[in-house]
Amino acid sequence: MQKNYATYIFRIISVIGFFLLPLKTFTQEPQIFTLKDFDLRGTVKSCLVIADYGKEEFEFNREGLLTKNLTRYNETDYDITYYKYMNGQLMEKRDEIYREGEFVKQTSIAHFYEVDTTENKKVSEKIISYTGDVMDIYEYSYNEDGNLIEIVRSNNEGLDETNIDYKIYKGETTITYLLSGVILKSIRTSFKKNRKGIKNKIVLTKDFLEGIPNKAKEQIYDLEDRLTSLKEFTYDENKKSFVTIKTINYTYDASGLLSKEVAKIDKSVNTKNYIYQFDGEEKGNWVKKIITPENLFTTRSITYYKDELIKTEE
């Protein structure tokens, strides 16, 4: 899906602070961000985004991997995240906090990764504060197919173990996250043809609190892996089932960009239309986006690597 940059900021900030959250909320493996995650194409070197919520600066290496993200709230308050890689593998991530122009050591943290591939892949992550304290140590274990099957976190408070179970039944794949045997989340992926005979991918995600159903969402993707429909649910204790609270349908133009969004909440319907202006590069990235009827503007200033093409990761 071609998301707006408010969503992108949320994603990046969520990743920056993700491992500060208790494991009981939900844990997943470290993520690597690429040009595609930011709706960018071609040999992009950097992208400055200006919107009503502030400024975001993104920098990428020649392989299209995110190497730096700066979130600027004003001239003196900003956060910077640096990413370092080796052979396409994330090896280091540093989250630096600046307030009133000063570096805040107490809340800045660094993530260091080690990869062991002698048998099945295993990744270890050590999270250290800039004051020198070891906050958490994670170990991610994978099976022969490369699927994450176990996450172990250790710190001063003890040790937590999350197991990830995979089941395939009649073409449906279900991934279940369990903490000490108690379900945290389930993700079911299936494929179904629509009325036009086109096969869509359907992803149903359910979240649990202490093993009790809490909320859910259903995402439907087209053949181009673009999100075409999103339904959000909450769990009704009286009905003992999930009930729909919001439905959003997405439409794309011929170039693959989001052109229309229709959200339904109860009996109210909210429609947004997206209009773009593009730069003159061959790949054609947009540099201005207008959302109507609110007339919200987002502009992007993009620079490119000129001397060679970005290589595609295998």
C-alpha cells in the first residue's frame, strides 16, 4: 500500500522504541527498512519530507537500505536513528535523542547484533544505554526454512521466552505467538478469489491480552501486494465474538499510487482523494501530495545516486 508519511513516522518511531516495551505486549524480529517502505523508487540517496506534522529526513545506501532517519519536531528537539549493515544484515542501530539542542544520554540507546549461521540461523541483540547499562539481551532462533521460531529476552528482572508456531491447513498458514504457553497474537494468511475471479491475499491478525481476545484486523491485498481493504475489530464480551468497528477501502491509479480512500465507521463515511506531482526522474517519484477535501499538503525533496544503479537484494 502507498501510505501517507504520518504512517511512516509512526512505523519508524515504533521500531526505535520497540524493544523498550515489555515482552508481554508483543515481540518480533528486528526489521530492515528499504526504499519500498517509504514509497520511493530508483536510485534514491536521501528524502526530506515536509508536512503539517513536521519534518522527516531519510538517507539510504546504494542497496536501498535505510541508513539514517531524523525526526525533527523543531530546530532544537529531534531524534536520530542510525543503521549499519553487513552483507545486507542489520548489525547496529543507534537511537540518539536531542532536546533543546543537547544530546540526552539517559534516553539514547544502541542495539548491537550478532549473527550465527553455523547450523540454523540465530541472531542475538544486545541493547545498551548511552550511560553504559545493558538493558536487554534478545536471542532470535530460526528453523531450517528461515522462519523465526523462538525469541528469548533476558535482563535484570529475569528471562522471558516467546515461541512462534507455524501451521498450514488447506492452504491457510497460521502463525501463533505464545509467551510461556499463553497466546499473544495469531496471524492467519489465506488466498481467495473475488467476484471477478482474481485471487486476493487475506491476512487476519488477532491480538490477545493475557490470553483473552482483545482486537483484530483483516487486510486484503491484490496481485500487486497492495492493500485494498482493511477491517478493524474489537472483541465483544457479551457476544463472545469480534465485531467490526471500521472498514477502509483503497483504490490505486495506473502507476500504483493510492488515489482514493473510503473509510466507514458506523454510519459515517469519509472519503479522501490523493493528487500527486512528480519529479523529472525516470522512475518518477512524487514530490508533492495533496489530500482532498482537507487540502493537506506533503512535499518531498529527493536526491539520487547518479553514478550507478542501486542493486536489488536477492
